[in-house]
Amino acid sequence: GCRIGFDLGASDRKVSAVIDGKAVFSEEVVWSPRIQSDPRYHYHEIISMLHHAASHMPRVDAIGGSSAGIYINNRVMSASIFRGISPDLFEKRVKHIFLDIQKEWGVPLEIINDGDITALAGSMSLEANSVLGIAMGDMR
């Protein structure tokens, strides 16, 4: 299938396009999400990178992403990349940002904690269970 994977960090954002398990595009872009007070910045940056990755494939079947924070059913409960946004705007515009993106793209989308992704990748590569994943992040 044709899939997009992304990671939203505090200092950069990464995206890859994969066709049948083979990477056909990968990009890392510096951004400054923590200091932004307007959630449209985040939305624009995420949508922009998805479109850029999608331009390297004939279609998009699914999207998966990770970032530091707490995500439940693709809802943002808490995430450091959104720390500059007021609680009111967070509730109105950020909490459902990935559900809005999923609706816009019309394909399955999952966003989960980056440490969980690290543990999953470790478990798969080691062919072992009970793996702890630690994502160090950017504490600047």
C-alpha cells in the first residue's frame, strides 16, 4: 500500500512516503511549534508535509504519526508542541486536529506517543515482548 508516516518533534518535523514497504520519499524540516500561539500554524505545517509526501505516490491509503504527548483515539490530550496555545484555543482547535486531518484526507490516520513507537520498533526488531521505549526529545 501507499502510506505516509510522520513525526512531530519540538525542533523538527519528519515525514516519509512508503509504497509497499519501500521508502520513496523522506524529509526533515526545522519548525518552531512550541512558541506558536495560533493552531493554524500547526495545522498548515502538518497538512503541508502530508501533501508533499503524497506527491511522491499514486495515492494515499493510510497515515500514521507520532509526537511527544498523550493521544487517546487520535485526540490530543496534552502535547508539548502545542504548549504556546491558550487552553481555550487548545480545546476548540487542537484537541481534534488529527480527527479533522483524517476527515480531510478520507483515509485511516493514527497518531500515537513517540515513545510507544520506539517500543514497538524495538519489539519488532528484537522479536521480543516487554520492551520499554524512551524518546528523549528536545528540552531546549
